[in-house]
Amino acid sequence: MNEAIWGFIGVILGTIATIVITFLNNKHEVKLLNKEEYNIRKEKFKEFQIDNLVEIQELIDQYMRCMTKIHMHDLKLYKMRGEWGNIFLEDGLSNEENELRRKILIRTQRISSHFVRVEIENFIFQCNYYSTKTNFEEASKIFKTLDFQATNLIKTLGENLRDLYVKI
């Protein structure tokens, strides 16, 4: 065979090798970009969860303070009137309680952990249950459990936050 044919075969093989290498390189780049996009989305999700859990911790604390104000308001009127329940709250206090509960419930639905969502919903249920009581002793007993429940809930949220920080 003459040199021209060998040269032509070399060009063809070189071209095929270049095409294969370019294809493999592009395929590898796409994989890396997809992995990078996945990691970016994962980081954004973690950041969102962290921000959400911190906000819920603060809202639970504010809500418990509001429930304490409500309890003290009811206690004051109970001492004056001798009856518990069927007492209207001041508009500001009632609005504060409603707004805090609404914010907590909205943010609760954004939590990835089903267990934590259920714990928060149980806490809110107990707070609502407290407000339906017309007996001082029952209401006081429930109120004491609310404080305990809120403390445990804040601890649970803190544990979830620490878990997320470790994963970052």
C-alpha cells in the first residue's frame, strides 16, 4: 500500500477517535453538571428546612407566651367572677393567638419530617382543646401539659436542626 492510503486511514482513525473522545467527555460533563445541580438543589432544600425550623421554634415560643397571657387573663377573670370559660378575650390577644397559630400551621406543612409535623399539630390541638374548657381545674391541668409539650417540641425541632447542620 502506498503512503497516501496509510495517511488516509490514519486521518479516518484519528477523526473517529476524536469523535468518540469528545462524546465521552461531553457525556461526563453532563453527568457532572447534573450532579452539581442536584447538590445545589439539595443544599437549597437544607437551607430552607433550617430557616423553616428556626422560624417555627421562635413561633412556638411566641405562641406559648401568648397562651400564657391568655391563661393569666382567664385566671384573673376567674378570680373576679368565680367562673371559668365563656370569657371573651381582648381583640388584640385573640388576634395574636390566631395569627401565631396560622403561621405555625402554614410553616408546619413545609417540614419534611412527618413525625415533627404530627407533634406540632398535636400541640396546636391541645392548645385549642385548652381554650374549650369551662372547668378551671381541667383547664389548669391542660395548661401545665402545654408548657411541657412546647418545651419538648422546641427540643425536637432543635434535634432536627442539628441533624440538618451535620448533613451540610
